[in-house]
Amino acid sequence: MQSLVITKIDLNKLFIPLKEPFIISLGPLYNAESVIVKIETNTGITGWGECSPFMSINGESADTGLVVGRYFEKALLGTDPLAIGDRIADMDRIIYGNKSIKSAFDMALYDIAAKHAGQPLYRFLGGKKDKEIATDYTVSVGAPEKMAADALKIKEQGFPVIKVKIGKGGAQDVERIRAIRAAVGNEIPLRVDANQGWSKEEAIETLKALAPFNIQHCEEPIPRWQFTELPDIKAQSPILMMADESCCDQHDVQRLIKMGACDRINIKLGKSGGIYNALEMIRLAEAAGMEIQIGAFLESRLAMTAFAHLALCSPNIVYFDFDTALMFSEDPVTGGMVYKEKGVIEVPDAPGIGAVIKEDFLKPA
């Protein structure tokens, strides 16, 4: 059998306006900006990857990703794309961090490897379709009455869970959740995400005040550099704690588990550096008996499909946050996962990820 060799790498910028601003405690977002990585091989197999850098979380932008991606292009041309661990090591030797752009290359390599094996990505990763994936849908932080109206629309559309962005003043956040519960009732679960918006004392006080409102979990209550305070918050909180911004890679998971800092973790490929590291994060969480959420930044259905494949790879992955591609004003993807009624997601069975970017949306860097 002919050996695979990387023969060409294309880097493109993807820019899609959102239907309306997406507002979190870290600020408003108006557009989705991604880097698309396309890796070609000598056998005709092509891999696609995507990242959506989030400047205030992973310290990258689409523009910096394109620059760093050129370094990776030089290093990876002529190498074996199936030796994914070696390729990750190549990128890590070139530059520290920059995990968002690394994740796009990682994703394209896994797309190639799964296609080469003739398997959909989830099966290549050892997963199977043994559970239903249904995404939540997110309410942006804002005035209580606007958030309540948005939450009611989400409920009426049949989504199984409502995710609520808070973290803009603990007392006000309680009123936001109170207004949402008044609008949607108490049965549909709520997830809250403070995006590092509270102080430690404010977090404890707010979480106690939110106890009556049927909250599944709270993501990242305090600034991530204060992670040593998380065990104390967890001990006093009546609501389960999920680590997000403080949980970027397998080293963070190890530390958080050892500290007893959280009940659950949120894995995003743009934080972990890709699937290769995410799989180690999953193994650590499984060993600790910890539940996992697979989340997203502002990626298109290309990367979102890869996330959905990954979500089928462990029984501990039980929470799914794949809604942001629904916020795009245009869909730049051919193939890929399908959003069905009530937030249910259908994962493709084509070899690899099963999704590509339409040529009209690709803008060479």
C-alpha cells in the first residue's frame, strides 16, 4: 500500500456575520471568524480542519492563526499525516500554546486518518452511535425581560436544555434566572455559564441564591487564574460545578481532579489543541468517574461535526453545547451533521468528518 505524504496545505479565513449579537460576560460577538485548514496528500485524500479563535480566552485570533499556521505548513509538508502524535509534537516544538490553530491542523489530520481507514470519524476514534446527541441553545446575557423572552422561544422550539450566559453582577444574575424561570417554568433544565465573571464571594453567594431554580451546572464562576479557589466554591455550592476556561488540556484536567475543584469538565478542541489531547482528557475524566460536556466557540458546522463525532466516543460525554453554528447568518458547509427537531443532531456516516467548506466561502490568506 502506498504511504501517505502531505503534499499541500491551504489556509483560508472564514468570516460569517451572526444573525444577532452573541453576548457573554467577556463582551459581545458580532461575527464568526475561523481559520480553515485543508491538507492534501499524495493519494488524493484531503483533510479539513477548522478553528474559531477566541481572543479573550485562548489568546489567538484568526489573523494570528494564519501566521502561525504558515510555520506549521513548512514543517508538515512531506511528512506522514497518519502519524498524528508526531505531527502534534512537531507543532508543539515550533511554538508554545496557540492551541486553537493547532486544533485545526489536528482535525484535518484526523479527517485524513479516518478517510484512509474508510470509517466515519467517531468509529475511527472507537466510538459508536449508542446515544442521542441533542444540543442546548444559549441565551445571551442582557436585561432580564429580554433573556426571559429569548428563553421562552428556545423552549417553544423544543430544545431540551437552555443554556444561560450570566456573570454580569451576581444579584442581577439571580434576577435574570428568576425572570427566565417565570417565563419557561421549572421543568426544562437550565445550565448557567458565568464565563469567569464573579469574584469568589460573589460566586458562592450567587450559587446559593440560584439553588431553587433547577440548574444542571454552572460553568467557570471565577477568573481562571483563581482556580485554587474552585474547591472551596464547589464545597459550598448547591449547584454542580463545571470547569471550562480553567480546563484547557490534559494537564489541567489532572490538576483539577487532584484538587477536587469541579464536578464536570467542558472540553473544547480550540482549548485542548485538538482531538489528540482531548482523548487524553476524556480518559482522565473516565478514570475519575467525571461527566463531560463537549462544547464549542463560534465554529461552523465543519468543526461542529467533528465535535459531534468526538461526543460519541465515551459514555461519560453526556452534555452537548453545539448551538453556535445555528447563529450564523449563512451556512458555509456542505455535508456534515444535521440539526433536526428538538435540538437532535444526526452525525454523518461518511468516511472522515463528512463535511467540507463550500469554495465560495474560502478566502485565501
